[in-house]
Amino acid sequence: MQFHPGAKPEFVRHVESRLAQLRAELPTVLPPPPAAITLEIGCGHGHFLTRYAAVHPERFCLGIDILNDRLERATKKRDRADLKNLHFHKAEAVELLECLPNGISFAEVFLLFPDPWPKKRHHKNRLVRPDFLTTLAEHMAPAGRFYFRTDHAEYFAAGREVLEQHPCWRIAPDAPWPLEEATVFQLKAPAYQSLVAVMHERICPCLC
Ligand SMILES: C[S@@+](CC[C@H](N)C(=O)[O-])C[C@H]1O[C@@H](n2cnc3c(N)ncnc32)[C@H](O)[C@@H]1O
């Protein structure tokens, strides 16, 4: 993790202790390597991934979010459904990738209705951005798929452009959406758009 040169020491210590905890926890909750797992980033209340894990008992599904109350509700759903192939964990997406145990990769990654960060000065916080997609590609299984859905038209257009220009990814216009299960934010959205991208090169040739 690279810190801003002006970052306060207590902030650096706090983040480093969170990363150390995540590094210790992940091997205890993920299947042993080599495992190609299904990841949902920003899983919220877990509606989508709980249904997905029930439909695909052969896949191990990991849902991450940064909000405790959403993860608690998601975990209750998982327990009610008695799904052994599903785990919800508190983690920020960039930090998860940094702490992922060796040999673990993702066959599929879902990003459903992510925070759109509509103001231009906040676009750097969006997850569909070149450097995040490069790091994500490094952790994908061959031909791993990235599923992106949002109701924010400008984020969708910008995200599509980033993926079109990214050397590690190819948009697959004919690839089907694997499962329709409305999330909390999908139910509130008057309209939304989706795309599927396939990992093309794990190591970015431009080293962006
Ligand atoms: C707009 S909500 C969508 C939740 C859910 N996907 C849905 O469709 O109902 C975005 C979710 O992403 C989580 N989130 C935001 N930034 C994140 C990050 N960097 N890493 C992991 N989760 C994040 C938020 O806490 C929130 O639960």
C-alpha cells in the first residue's frame, strides 16, 4: 500500500493493522489455492450473491463490503439458506486485492450498482478505473469475467470507455448476464445498463 507523503503516522498504522488482519483472516475463510472464486465487490445486503451461490453450489462465492450492518444482514441470509460455499467479509476492494493469498484467483467478479462518485473531482474513487482494472486482471483466472451494472449513465459510459481502452480487458457484447436477481439498489433504479468484460492479458503491457 502506498501512502501519501503527508499521511499521518497514526493513519498509516491504522491501515497497516487492518491489512495485517485481512492477510491473516483470508486464508482461514477462502478455499485452498488454486481456487478460482466468484467475487462480488460492494455486495451490500447480499441478495445477488446469496442467490448466485445457491444456484452454483460448485462455486465458492466471496462478497465484500465496507459497511458492517450490510454484511451482518448478508451473513444472516447466507445462514438462513445454509450455504457452505458463500462467505461475506468486511474488506475494501483495493485492500482485498493487496491481501489476497498466493494462488487464489477470480473466475468472475461482479460490481453491481457501485457508488457512482458523480462529481468529477471524485472520479478517482471509482472502481472502474485503469489502475484498479490492471490490479484486478493480475488476480483473474484465465478468461475470467467482470460483470458491471449501474443505473448511473455517465459512470456506465465512462466505465465502458475505460474497459474498451484497457489492454488487459475485452468487452464481450454477446456474453450473457449469468443470473437475474435484483439487488436493493436495482429495485430502486428506474433503469440500468450492464456490460461483461473478459480478462485478456493478466499483466498489463503498458504497466499502467
Ligand atoms: C450503492 S451500494 C450497492 C450495493 C449492492 N451492490 C446493491 O446493488 O444493492 C454500493 C456498496 O458498495 C460498498 N462499497 C463502496 N466502496 C467500496 C469499496 N471500495 N470496496 C468494497 N465495498 C465498497 C458500499 O458500502 C455499498 O454497500
